[in-house]
Amino acid sequence: MPIAAGVYYFSHEAEERDKKRPPVILIHGAGGNHLSWPPQIRRLTGERIYAPDLPGHGKSEGAGRHSILEYAEDILAFMQELKIRAAVLAGISMGGAVSLHLVLKHPKKFHGLALFGSGAKLRVAQSILETVGNPGTFESAVDMVNENCFSASAPQSLLQLSKAQMMEIRPPVMLGDFLACNEFDAASQLGQIKTPTMIVCGAEDKMTPLKYSEFLHNQIANSRLHVVENAGHMVMAEQPDAAADLLKQFIDSLPPRARKKKERVAPDGKTDPVQDAESAPADGS
């Protein structure tokens, strides 16, 4: 079972891919795991993909965290252990918050940012915070969350699968996730983001309605917004082919990375900066 920095991860590497392209790291949402991402995205054509289970989730041991910062540090440790110097981030909901935090704090490490069903703030209903951490009321809280994660046209089998996955999470871990979401607020910092960004929202998202994605799009200069019909909060679960196509198109559109600057010694003894192959985007951001 592959584990890095204490977390389990799924990985996929296409046989035919451009080895200079950075890998894609998929970050799941509150109460989720790597299976929150459908196979169409986990095995995205032509890409190297990593989908970790955050601590306390899925096949990862340990306790969950109580802040977006802590989860972001887990992803940084994961990257360091696997020697991933640069990556494209894709996050859903809480995973989007983790991705936003990482891009804001470590912009040179990330070549692109894809946000699904996310927002600059992720306030959680008090009724959920009061019930999700209690084993006696946990299932009713999960039902409340699950029903709001999908569109009216979502098949019951998909809702049942989603509920089963959430019920595998321990109540304290789920509560920690929602506390982390509730405290998250990056609204005043979005203007700092220069990383190419794609924002995807289900047209029927009740958890983070379209206005949240529109705010992200209006505040992040180098961003594009896609609204997917017949989908709710878990847009990539309801419309996996559309979500995978959007992510692939976004990755293909990213500028090539420029060569990293080195110094060479000229005959007169002075240093002269030169470029080496895989570093920042070609525009220098």
C-alpha cells in the first residue's frame, strides 16, 4: 500500500506523457477520500496523478486536522517525501480551500490550480456543526450533508454510495473537517493569486452556490469559470466525463515551464545567469 508522509495515496502514470509536465495532485473534500474523484479524473489521459487520503480519511491512519493550514502542511510533506518539486493542484470543496492556501503561500510550487465546488469562504451550518461530531446524531448529519451535495437529477445509487463513503469517517474527523472549513477565509487574498486557475461549479450546487465560484473568478485575475449543468456540489461525481474533459483542457493550456536559472562562470570570472530545464512558468510567475 503506497504511503508517503503518513498518508495513503492512489497514483497513476500514463505510459505516454510529456515527462516535463508537472503531476496533478487531487485533494478531496470534507469527509471524503481519494475515491471522491471518479476514475476518469484519477486516470486522466496522458497525465501523472496523485490522489492522497488526508490524515484520518480513507486508508490513511491518524487523526484528522482542525484547520486548512494543517491539511496544507500534510500536502507539502507529501510532496517533499515524493520529491515533487512542482504540481498542478485540483481540489473539491475543503480540498479547494487547501489548494487555495497552498497557492497563496507557496506560489512557485504550483503550476496550475483547479477548484471544484469551492469558495473563498466555506461557512458551515450551525446545525451540522452541532450534530456531525456526535455518534448518536452522526448519521442524520451525514444525510443532511449528502442530500445537499447532489442535483435533483442525481441517481439514488450515487447518493447511496456517497453516504456509505462518508459513514466510514469517524465523527470527530468529520467535525474537524467542517470546523476547518468554517474558519477558512481567503477572500481578501485572492487578488494575490497569479497562478492560472480554473473554477468549476455545478449549476445546482447548494453547498457552495454559483455566487461563490463567481466571486473566485472575479477576484482571481488569471482564471476561467465553467458552470456544469445537471450537477450539484459533487460536480465531478455527477458529470465525470465533463469534469475530466475540463481538467484535461485546462492542463493542456498551461504554459510550459521555463528553464531554471543557474550561474555559470564566464572567462572574465564574472557569473552569468543561464536557464536550466524545469522551473517556473515561461512568463516568470
